[in-house]
Amino acid sequence: MNPDSTRQPFRLPLSVNGLLEVCCVLLCVATVATFLGRFWWMLELSVHFRAQYALALCALTESGVPFVEATLEVGGTPIRFLGVHTLPPSTAENARLRKRQLQELAARARGKSQPVVVCGDLNATPWSPWFADLLRDGGLRNSAQGRGLFGSWPALLPAPLRIPLDHCLVSPSIAVIDRRMGPRIGGDHLPVLVELSVPD
């Protein structure tokens, strides 16, 4: 039970990958937009998640990788959810684009009037300087702070050998009630399970 009765607890009911799959039909359009040289491309969808969540937004950035933005209502409080998967820094160009993605993400989080939750595979560890910049510039905090390391990749390795690439970042007004790793469910990353609480 949440000891603070002024807050509404909730568990994130979406997997980031599942939410991204809702928008997979848009990838062809996103690819066309890339070739046309568009920097920002957005398409609004009318998607209902468990009859509680209405608007999903798929945006294409310079990297050519879409992300998902949705408004969730928790106890009457609107929460802005950003589901992201940044590029792996496997080449110098990918590293540059990943840095740009994280900068764009920080700007979007900072520009919201509602509390923000950012979840996804950021392809960055908590000790990365770009991760630190995202927290600072986006006005966010790491839900894992003070709770230890949560290695999520690769899923087939034992916990001490996994790297924490999958994150849940929140606005300061959102409290973290619980955070843990889920079991293997078939992918190469372990799921991150987070229970949060928002002001009533």
C-alpha cells in the first residue's frame, strides 16, 4: 500500500516494444519521409489502450527512428509517456545520431507541462555522459536511483554480466514505488517493471 494517500499509484501497463509495434505500419511512411529529408515528421493516431489512454504520436527524427508519445490519465492526472529506442553507438555516425536523439528527447521532456515518463532502450548506460545530460536537460530522474543496477542486456547472461541499457525516467513529481527486472520473455532484453505514483 502506498503510504502517501495524496498520490495515485499505477503500474505501467504497456511494454515499450508493444507500443512501438502499434505504430509499425507507419515505418514505410517514416522511411519515405527520411528520403524526402524531413527533419520532424509526425502523425497522430486514434489508439485506445485498455480504454484509458487515447492519443499516440509517432515522430520521426533526424535518426530515422520513430518514437511513441502518448497521454495517459491516472486518477484524472494526465501523464505524458515517451517510448523510445535509440540507435546503438556501433559506428561514429550512429553514435552522433544517438546523441542527437537523446538531446531531442530531453527537449521534448522539458517542454511538457504534465509530468513525464520516459521508457525504453536508450542504448546508454547510467554512467554515460549523454545519459547524464538527458537527465539534467530534460528535468528527469532515473527510477533506478538508489536501488542498484538493473542489467537488462543481453538477457541470456547472468545478472552480474548484463548491461543496464533499458531505463525508466520520470519527472520529479512522480514517485517510484517499486522497480525490478522481469523474466525472460523471448527477446534479447529483459523487461523493466516499474510501479510509479503521481500527485492526486
